[in-house]
Amino acid sequence: MNWRILEERINNAIDVREGGELKKSRPLFESILKDVNILLQKDSSKELKNIYTTAMGQYVIQYRLEAGQFYKSALDLGRELYKYDKMNKIGNSLSIRAVSNTLINIGSFEQAEAYLRELIPLFENNSAQKGDTKAHLALCLLRQSKLGEAKKLMEEAIEGINKNTAKKKKEFIATWLSHALIVKSLILNADNNRDGAMDSAKESLRVSKREKRVFRIAQAKELIRFLKEERI
């Protein structure tokens, strides 16, 4: 079979995507993958499998670019909210968190650190949320290779969450504690304490399962899988 037509379709979809037309390029990739999957039912040649791999790889890039657009929109909204909060002197922690967490999501850890340090004083009477914020800050420090600072802050974070001076609901505590344990696991792994990292990841999974924190369960499982693969 002549694969040139499929290759040309892939190249065309790439051109459309790289021209910024993400809404138009998505159906092009989906149509290509549908056709290739039909062909694979009758043809298992390495050439066709390679075309499938190329098309799927480009489709993954499509998803990443779409996600990037959503994150940019989230960051723009967060910054507008932050300005609104400051202008009206509201002091709502979510106006800062909207920016800091989005910056973490896109890997801008140094920028996120500044917002998180601004956030911590707002929780002087709430040890659990203060601890949760410190856990996020510890992650930012870890990603900036500030391992010593991250380790110290991480212990403070978990202690604060467990104290729960504001008597927050156990569901909230489970969400914050399971995340903090994930960050602790990453810090321990970076410090070459593989056993401690695995123990912390498993504890995160237990905590998140206890209160049915679905997203944390998925994160903890993924971390455990990663740590197991590192040992092989």
C-alpha cells in the first residue's frame, strides 16, 4: 500500500495545528487515526504501525497545546481575581491560590513561591490550611533544587495539617494530608531515601482511600508506580 497519502494528511494536520488552528486540527488527527485503525485490522505491517505511532504522537501534542491554552486562560483569570481582591481589600486566600496553583501546574515554581509566601500569613489561626500551603511551597522549593529548605518545611506542613486547630472537616484534612505526603515522598526520593519515599506514597494512598479522595488516589497510585519502576 502507498502510505504517502496518510503521511500527507498527517503533515497537513500538523500545518493546521502549528498555524494556531487547534479546533480545526483536532478532527483532522481524529479522522487519520480512525482510518489507520481500520487499516490495522487487515494490515499489521511495521510501516503502518509506524504511521499509527506518528499520528498518535502528533495527537498527543494536540492535547498538550490545548491544555496550554486552558492553563493560560486560568492564569489570566487568576491574575484578574488577584487584582480585584487587592483593589477591594478583601483578603480572600483563593484569590492568591488561583494564581499560585496555576503557576505550579505550568512549572513556574519561582513565581509560585512568592504568592505562596504571601498566602501563609492569612492562615495564622488555621494550622491545617497553613500546613497545606507550606506543602505546596515545599514542592516549589524542591523543584528549584532547594532540598534542605523543602525538607524542613515539609515536616512543618504535615504537623500543621495533623493539628487542625480550626477543626476543619476530615474530608478537607484527607485532601491536604494526602497531598502533603505525596510531596514528602518526592522530597525523600530526591534525597535518595527510596524506602521512605515509598512508605510516604503508600500512606498518602491510605489516607486518600479512607475519605474517597478520587484525584489523590490516582496521584498516589501513579507515584507508587513510578517509585517501583525506579527500583528496577
